[in-house]
Amino acid sequence: MSEAILPLFWELASLEDSSRFAATAKLISSLESSQEDGKEKDLSSDLQYSVKRLVKGLSSPRQGARQGFTEALCELLRRFPIVSSELVIDLAKQHLQTGANMKGYEESNALVGQVVMVMALFRSGRLTGKKVKEETLSFAVDQLLSCRGRKSYLTEICSTVLGDIAASMSSPAFMKHLMPLLKSELEVGWENCTPDQLMVVLKVFEHHAGALGDKHWMSHWQCSNILAEENTQRLIDVLLKAGSIHSAKVHGAWILLSQAFLPDASKFEAFWRASVENTLLASTHDRRFAALQLAEAVLPLASLQQLPVILSATLLKFVVKCLASKKSYLHAAAKHFCESLVLNFKTLAEADPTAAATTADASSERQIEGLVDVLLDLLWHPSRDLRAAVDQIFRGLVRHLNSASLDLLVTAVAGQDKEDEGGDNEEEMLTDDDDEGESDDEDSDDDDDDDDEVSDVGSDDESDIADAAEGSDVGSGDEAGDDSDEGLPDEDMPEDPEEIARVDAALAAEFKHRIGLKKQRRLERLNLTHFRLRALDIMEIVVRRSHRAVFLLRLVLPLMEVTLEKASDGQAKALTERAQGLLKSRLCKSRPDSLSTGEEVEEGYVVLQQLFEFAGHASNASVSANCMQAIMFTLRVMHISSSTSASGAAAPSSATAEPSRIVEIFSTPLEEFITKKGSRLSSSLFTELVGRYPAVAWLLARTMAKHLPSSANDFRRKEICTMLCTLLSRKDSSLYAPLHFFGLAKVLRRSLPATLKQAIEQSDKVKAKNFRQLTSLIQHFLRLSSQSNEKLGKNSCEELGTTLASAAECNLASRSPEIKAMLTKLLAQCKEVCN
């Protein structure tokens, strides 16, 4: 025997999967060399020793010995047909048999070894196929049935192997070889069936129902289809026989049955409601724990459309109650469920990149909407663990959101119709119908009684106070007259001390009741603010992870409305600051895809109009800055830059906004900014447009030039001149000037002289730096006029030249030699251009 293989058996017991796999590969390679590729008729000494050592080691509880030895034996049986199944069975009878003198743990190890030996035979293909011997198959089935009956912890694994053997066989082979061995299992009926037997029955029904025939099923199960809807309660009754759950794994029959119903959405929903919501969650702690484990096991098997069914409101509210306190009996299980839920969402998103498209049908959209609604309701609870779980779930759910679910989030951030609902949700969540919550229920009942007493006292107090006031004629103006003693008790006031004490007590109770109501309203407002802050956290997740432009566009106005709310206290101020930060730092700086349809572009037009209304009522510079950034973001997602570029190239598969519609939206606010002194619009709204979207700005340039003479003040005139100068001095102006400059020049020929005359008349009030912007505009205008094919007319030349000459003699020019020199230079340039 080669000494090289001995260390490999130690490596097979390693807890590391990679070490066991490597040791198995080395062992098989070494045995192939010693056996000369299996050409010898007899087993080599190394192969004989290895088979014996592997079979004997199946009962070893040391580290990963069972896993490693089972893997190696399975691979050995695959690669060496010369090793007969009879040899393995004989070795098992020698080294894995139990005896009366064995200790308890020795018997357990031997029984486990027998089970994994049968598993190795099955996975190596020795129990299926045409060459399988009836003696070998009979021994394996008897061994599994025997072990299942001796140890409760082996029942599930033995039934799983029996079901897998039945599923791997063809129907003729099953009826010939396996059916006689499993006859007692398949004829047990509903009343005597156990969850372990049900696992075998389900596998046989799935693969060989037709071979057995309807007669068999009707005779023993009173139906031709054991998965029929009318058998749901029977199946649940069988599964409930599993008893208490003492491990971290739910019984395999639950998972197998859930998997059988998954292909049919309606059947699965009916089964889930009947088994999980109406049975497990409404029972003991063990069964509630089983419900969490079952949901955790079924989630990876379900499709996106079935997730809202599994994550029902009943299940999630139960998770909420468990996460609310670390003292909760199932707190750790609920926390682990949430972590598993997040991983499943991530796996689903990676495995099914087109999942978002599959949710287009109405039923799926309603399910997603229902799931989002439940998750948002969970935000009312103050548990930090719960909020973290909701955040994690939303990170995996973002790409599957639809319009209805986004509207729910927007409503939550706005806080509409949520104040009363929040109180109801909190009361419902904090109510526990478990044994551990009996004291809480009693307290809540006491509180309810107290509330009833307070309300009753309040009503009695009001009548007592009214009766007392009426009887005492307090405040009676007819008798009191205008004396200073008006309103004080008079002779008609009751003098009975008991009556006075009763009135005083009624007044005190009423004041106390009103103070309590005031505190309650204050607490409700605080809870609503906290809920909205948590909803903003969810909205930030959507902004970070979503690339759908229309979804992000629909968040602009709700966030703006929150930033405009008046902060009455510190919490409300935190809400507005949080919304402002999300709008400016996250949403407006995001880079989503462009809008894809004409309907989405129409939404963009509406958003722009509403943003200008907000800007027109801005109370400070911060609001104006928010509006400016929101407007620029809206223009960016509307694909203005590409659709209005000189090349005219638009991004593929995206809808583009019409420049004329954008101009219509901007024209009215621009005119208001120029002409109305009381306008609250900021110049940054238009300067940013000129800098980023010159194609649209060129269309607005005529409006600027037209209203330039009627500027509300010197500052507004300077700002418009600056915008026009920026537009005319751009490096790419040569691309737009041939298309737009001639029309602009017609307006400037009339507006520039009028504006200059107005500045001359107000020369005592005009600042020199503001006047320089006007001269710069005239300079750019004359430069482009000289370069264009269209020349200024003689009349226009004379009017502009005369005005420039008058300006050179005004008070402002006399105070500033620089301005006078500039005007003289412009006069000469004007004459040159006109000629």
C-alpha cells in the first residue's frame, strides 16, 4: 500500500470545502495510478484499503469527516466500476451496524453512517439505471426506512433520499423495482400520513402520478390530485404533525409543498394564506418561527411577482413586532429574516436583469404597490433595527418600483393624510397578542379605561361648569354695570363649600384634559415629522439607485414643497434642511437617463412651470437657488442640450423637448424679472440657462432685447446686458449667429439707443460698472454686425451714433474718462459699420 494516500484521509476531514475537494482529487488520481486505469481484474491494495477506510469513516463525528468521506466514496464509485455495490454494503454491515452494547452516541454515529452510505450509492448512480440490482435497491430502501424509524433527527433526510431515488427513476423502473418497496408509504392515506411520508408521496406524485393511475389515488387519498385546492387544509394538517421546531431549519415537507405550488400563482397564494398567515402566524412561538424559516427558504425559489404574496402584511407586521424589542422571543430570528431578505433581493436583481419589464402587468404592479405600502407603514415604528431592515429591502426593490408605488412614497414624504393613520399604526404595532405581551395588553386596557374616564369627566365638567356659571350669573353685564367688580362672584354665587369644591374639581379636570389633548397633538406632529424624515431616507435610496429619469423628475416638486414649509420647531427645521440637502446634493446632481416618451416630456413642461411659480414667490436666496438647480436638472433630463444643439443630433431612444415650448415657459418669467421691480425672481435662473443651453438662450435673446429699455432698475438692466454679452461672446456663437443674429439685430437697433438714452437721463443714479456692461453689449453688437452679411441701415446708424455722442457728454462720462473713451471708440466703430 502506498504511503502517499494516508495523509489524504486526514485532509478529507477538514472543515474547509476546498481542502476536502483537493484531497478527493488527489486520492482518486493516486488510486487510478495504482489500479492502472482500472484494467486490473482485482482491486489493488490501495483501492481495497481506501474503500474500507472510507466506508468505516462514514460514522466518524470528527470535524468534516462525514462530508469528506462521503464525497470521496461517491467519486470513487463513479470512477471505479470495478468496486461493486455489494462490497460497499458488506463493509457497511461490518463497520456500521448497531449493537445492544453500544453507547447512545456510538449508535447515533453508526446510524448516520448508514444513511450517508446509501446517499453515496445513490449519488454515484448505483441505485438507478438499467443495471441496478433489486437486492442493492431493496437494501438501500430498507436501510433508510429503518433509520427513519429509529431516530427522529434522521426522518427528514431519509425521506428526502427516498423521494430523490423515486424522482430519478423512469416510471416503468419505478413501478417494477421501487413501488413494491414503498407501497406502505404510498397507501397510508390522509389520516395516518406524516410529514416525512408526505415528502415521499409528493415526489412520487410529481414524477409517477400517471403510472400509478387515478384508481390508486382515489382509493387511498380520496382524490386524483393531492395538490388540488380542496386538499389544501388536509395538507396543512399533515404538515402540522411535524410538532415543535427545535432547529434552525423548517421541515423539508413545507418547502417541498410550497415549491410544488409555486408554478401556479393562484394556488400558491391560496396555500400561503391558509398555511402561513392563517395557521403558523396565528399559533405558538415554534410555529411562528417556522413561518419565518419557511418564508426565508421559499424566497430564493419565488419569482418577483410572488414576492408580495410571501411578504404579506401579516408576516411583515409580525416581523415588526419582533424587531421592536431585543427582548422579544423571536427578535434574532426576525433580524436574520430581514438580512436574508436583502440578499435575496440582490440575487434576484443580478440573476434577472429584465425583471423590471416582467412586472408590467396590472396584478404585479398592484403587488409591488402593496409591498411598498407595507414597508412605508413600518416606518411609523421607532425601532432602529426595523428602519435599517426597510432601508435594505428598498435597496433591492428600487429597480422594480412602478408609478403607483412611487406615488405612495411621495405621499409619505408630503405627510398627507398620515397623522391619524400614524397613531393607528403605532397602536396596532405595539399591541401583542402573544403570551409575552399580556402585561402590555393589560396596561393598554387600563389606559383605554383611563381615557374613557377622562372623556366622561370632561363632558360632566362642561355641564357642571355651565350650570355653575348660569346659577352664579358670572359675567352678567345687566346687573354688574360698568363697575370694576364686574365678573367677580356676587351674592348669588353658591356658598356651599362642597358645591364650590365640586366646581373647582371640574375646572381642574377640564384644564388637565385640554393640556393632555395639546400634548397628544404635539406628539402626533412629532411622530409625523419623524415618519417623513424616514420617508426621505427611502427617497434618497431611490435617487441613488434609480436611473429612470421620469421617476426622479416626479420627485422634484414634492421635495421643493417640503423645502418651502415653514419650520415651527427644531424637528420641522430638520425636515426642511434634509429635503433641501436631498434636492441639491443628490437629486439635482444625479445623472439619470433621458426621458423616453412624449408623455414624460409633457410632465417635464409641467414641472418647469411649477418651479417658476415657486421661484416667483421665493422668500430668500436659498429658495431661489433651489429652484434654479431644480430647473437645470429638469432641462437636463428633458434632453435639451442634444435636441437643441447645432448639429441637431439627439440621443437614441429618447424623447426630446421642443425649444419653442421651453421658450414659452421662460418668456413670461423673464419679462417679469426685467420689467417688474417687485419681482422675486433671481437672475441666476436665466444666467445658468445662457451658460448651459445657448440654443434656447438665443431664442430668448429677442425677449431680453425687447424689454431692455423698460428695465425696472439699473441692476436689472446690467444683468440683461451681461446675459446678452455672454451669449454674443461665446466661442460657439458663430454656429448660432447666422441663424438668430439677424432677428436679434432688428430688435437691438431699436432697444440699444432707447436704453442708452434712458441711462443718460439717469446718469446721476447709474453706477459706472453697470454702465460698462451696456457699452460692452453695444461693442459686441457692432462687432457681429460688421461680420454679418446684413448691414445696419443709415437711419439706425444715425440714431445710435447720435445717442453715443450725447452719452459722451453726459455727467457719467465726465466723471469717468474710461467710459468717455469707450463711448468715443464705439461712436467711431458705429460710423464704420454703418458705412
